[in-house]
Amino acid sequence: MKRLQLLISGRVQGVGFRWFVRETATSVGASGWVKNESDGTVSAEAQAPEEILEELLRQLHAGNGWARVKEIRAAALPVSDNETGFEIRT
């Protein structure tokens, strides 16, 4: 099990990207959260086995058709013992 902090840049606000992240994470089996940042980026934390996180990152790089992901920076975080579901935060 791994947990990643993600910072996603590009055209990722105002294009349904947070909903795409939530749906994609849920479909691959990751838990965590996603939110817009005031600088135009999107931040997220995702937790799952490594192969699931790799698939999540692959799909996030591809985007949802409206988004244009320029970069995803990922950093390891400690695993959370009580993480369930994937939510959009404001």
C-alpha cells in the first residue's frame, strides 16, 4: 500500500477534472481526495497498492478530453489507516 500527494498542472480547472479524478480513482480502487488550488492547479492525495496508483497516474495524464494535463508531481506520504472512498474537497 502506498499514498501519494499529487500536484497537477495545466488546464485542469473549469473542465470537470476533479470529477474525472474522483471517478477514475474510484474505478481503479484508490481512496483519497482531490481539490482545486487558488493558483490554478489541482491537488490530490491517493492511496492504493502501487500498481493501482500507476494506473491512476496513467489515466490522469491522459485527462478527460477537456483537460490538458501538463505535469503531475507526486510525492510519497505515510499511509493512512482509516482512508475510505474518494472525495472532492472545496
